[in-house]
Amino acid sequence: MSHHQPAADRTALVLTGGGARAAYQVGVLKAAAQLLPKRAHNPFSIITGTSAGAVNAVALGASANNFRLAVKKVEHIWSHLHVDQVYKAGHLDLLGGILRLAFSLFHQGIGLRKPLSILNNAPLAELLSRVIDFGDLERRLEGGLLDAVGVTASSYDSGESVTFYQSNLGGNILPEWRQARRRGVATRLGLEHLLASSAIPTLLPPAKIGEAYYGDGALRQVSPISSAIHLGAERILVVGVSGNPTHKPSERHEGHSPSMARMMGHVFNSAFIDALENDMEHMVRINELIGIVRNENPRAETAGLKMVDFLCINPSVEINQLVARHFNSLPRSMRAVLKMTGATPSGGGTSMASYLLFEGAFCRDLIACGYRDAMAQEEALMAFFYPQREVVLHQGA
């Protein structure tokens, strides 16, 4: 029996990237699952994800028949995660990765036997193969429990941000698209798409899809929400991984040049965080502009633009402060490498460390934070899920 939502009521979930920070998304989804009926199906007809958010997106889609159970499965994975399930962090592993980068300088910067990276993500490939059933994802799509799932990666060949999406609706309803530096490609999603989307440049190896190599989806993603809109979304829940947007930036001067970790942290933040914040501001302005035009003339053409109802939930805490509490849970060899680059609480480079801290205790703190932040917006969440109803606030578990 098909459960496809009508086009006018397609609700999307957009999960952004951010390495270990993506654990925060699980807490938000846990709250959403608690607010919905116990055995409710997945409430989103479209799910898109980038980087680690892509892993969460596909995992949710594969269990779309029971949203609460799907969230519990993903929560269990993050809560019991260890670095050695994502990348090899032994002394010899890290030394080997650094030496491969150094030796590549004698070969025009190219890895001869395999793609270059400091870290080996073979454990991540094994973990994803074990916990995600792509056959289940296909069955949920065929059963109409969701319309489309999208995974965004960046092409090292064309420089485009490419959203690989799987749908059972057909190309006439959800056609591929191509805009400036952005492209949508219909395909059957697999492990290679998740590895590509989460391949943080230099740290994790690019993945080959077809004849091209792809890296982390946040690299060239100037508009993280656009793929959900292309897939037909009318209402969008966005879960970000930035720090508290109301937090005033520090004006403290350290008296020395920035460390390598601080500089890399700025690069990662610009890729994972800044694009989403800019995209949200852009959406607000477009909605306001369309509202003004329609108030003046309800029949006016808006050049294909449409108003999109959206809700964004971001961490209320400074994630870097959480990193300081959990930094020592990293393997000794990884701590040593991070210390050399300045990625330590005392060195001011905790932003970079936050993307690599795949440890259960850190992830559980992020999940708890996501849950609190979502429950603090309970009324807005319920209005999002039930826009046509009078919302009765959830009481208790």
C-alpha cells in the first residue's frame, strides 16, 4: 500500500555535515520521535544529508516504517561509538598516513596505490556495511513511506556539489537538475555514496563513484537546503551542528600567529557551518519578498520562486567547550597528533578536534543537548508536524 504524500504536503528533513558533531542531530530526532505517536511512520517524505548527516539520513530512511525505532537504532550506534570504528588511530597508522602524504610530493602530489589521506577509514566502511541495509531503503521507497533520500558529495573532477538521490517516483516527477555548481543525479544509493559524502578532505580518503572521485559534501555546498527544494519539499526541518548562534565571538588575542589546527578549524567551519547559516538567511529574505509581492497582488508571478516553511534547530551550547571535557578520551596517538597541530583545549584548536571526536561519551553529551534543544522548541516542532491542527503540547514521555 502506497503512503506517498501529495506534492503540496511534502515535508523534508535536512541533516548537515560536521563529523562527530552530527551526533547532535540524533538528540533532536529523539525528541521529535517522542512527540509523535509511538508507532508512527517516518514523518518526512524527503530526507537529505551531507557528510555524517548523510549517514543519519540513510539510516533513518532504511527504517522509515517505524520512526521511533529508527531513531533508537541510530542513537545506539552513536552512543557506543569509538574512534577505531571510524578510522585507524594507532601510532603506525597515523605515521603511515603522514608519510604517504610526504612521499606523494615526489609523484606530483598523487597517491600511487590508493587515494591520499592521513586517516584510514576502512573501519567506517565495515561499520556502515553492517548497520545500514540499502535493500531496506529501497523497500521503504517502493512502499511509499518516503519519496526520496539524497546524499550530497563534492566532485574533485568537476568541482560541483552533487546530490545523489534515490526515489521511486520516476524522473517525470523528480527530474535531475543542474545549476551553477550544483547537480542532482538519480541513482541507487550505496556504501560508496556515504563514504564519499563523509570524506573530510586530507583527513579521510576520497571515494570513487563511477569514474570520478568525490569528497565531503560540505566542501562546495553553497546552498545546503536547495536539494530538498529540488526534490519537492514544501516544509523543511533543518538540523545544524554549529555552536550557539547567539554566542558573541571571542575578542581575545593570543599574542601569536594561529596554529595549524585553528586555521584548519576555520576552513572546516566555513564548509560545515557558514553555508547553512547563509542559506537560512537567504530563505528568510525570499519568503519575505514573496509575501510582500503576494500581498500587493495575489496573482503575481514570482519567477518560479515559492515560499518554504522551515524550522531550524542548532546547538544552544558551544560545542568547543564540550570537546575540552572529552579530549582525553581520544586514543593517545590521536591526541599526540592533534597536540602537534594545536588542536587542544589549551591550544585553541578544539573546533578541528570536534570533527574527529567519535567517542561515545562526547556523542552522548551532544545527543542530550539536541534532545533538550528540540524539547525547548516543542510548540514549534508540533506546529511543524501538524500545521493544519490546533497544537496540544506533549505532556511527559
